[in-house]
Amino acid sequence: MIMRPGQPLLLPASPLFIWGSLLVALLINMLVNMAFLGRAPWGPDVLALTLVFWSVHQPQRVSVGAAFVFGLAMDVHHTALLGQHALAYTVLGFMAVSIHRRLLWFPVPTQAVHVLPIFVVAQLLVMAVRLLSGDGFAGWPVLVAPLLTAALWPVASLLLLAPQRRAHDPDDNRPL
């Protein structure tokens, strides 16, 4: 892959770090949901953000299957209709994998704008499944959640790519 000028050469991502970060994101989602005594409709979905991030950066390791499993875990945690988050996260994973080559050519703030529609589609899917199952409309603050999730994209990029930016063993013969 041809890199943009000024883009640093990254070390390979550790599978242990990738899956550990996904588990930490799942735990953060669970803790935030318990702290608000139920899901705050405007709260960002950290797990969806992490799934999209790793689906874009490591599509061979994190893809639609992982998104489905984490979606089922969120359904069980929310005691929601089984498959509601699994469907949304699966669509998230598919859309992220489908744009991963193009997305990496943009700077990080522009990437946040490009992933915003993915988060909006996932939120609309969750709302549609809730409405079809007879649950009430959660209100308009639900539409703030994708905006906050996309606004966290630069923070996720900074945190999740930090271990890959660490200095390897530089010497005079290998300046990279």
C-alpha cells in the first residue's frame, strides 16, 4: 500500500492488544450502562467505536463475525431483544470493512466524518428493531449518540494506535 507523505510507519498490531481493547470496550459499555441505571439514550457506544476502528485497521482479524458475537453480548447485557445489537454491530462491521481501504487515506478528523453515517445507520437499526418489537420511541436524544461516537474517533485513533507507534530498536543502519 502506498502511504501518504508524513504518515508514520506503524508496527504490527498485537492480536492480544486488539482483542483486549475490544473486551475493555465491552466492559466500558457495561459499566456506563450500569452507572446511568439503564442505557442513556445519548451516550456514545464505545464498543461500536472500537469494533469499527479495528474493522478498518485490521479487517482480517476483526470483522463481521466478531461484531455479531459482541452484539449478542450487548443484547444479553441490555436484556434486549436477542439479535438487536447483533444486527446493528454486524452491519457496522460490514460497512467498516467495505470502506477500510478508502478511509485510511484521509486524515483522522476527516475519517470521523466518514464513519458518522455508519454509526447513524447502526443507531437507526436499533431504533427500528425496538419499534417493531413494540417498545416505545426512546426520544430524540438517541440521535446525539452517533455524533458523540464519531467525535470520539480521533481519541480512539490516538489510544489504539499508540502501541504501534512505539519506537522499535532504531540504529544507524535502520532509520525507520
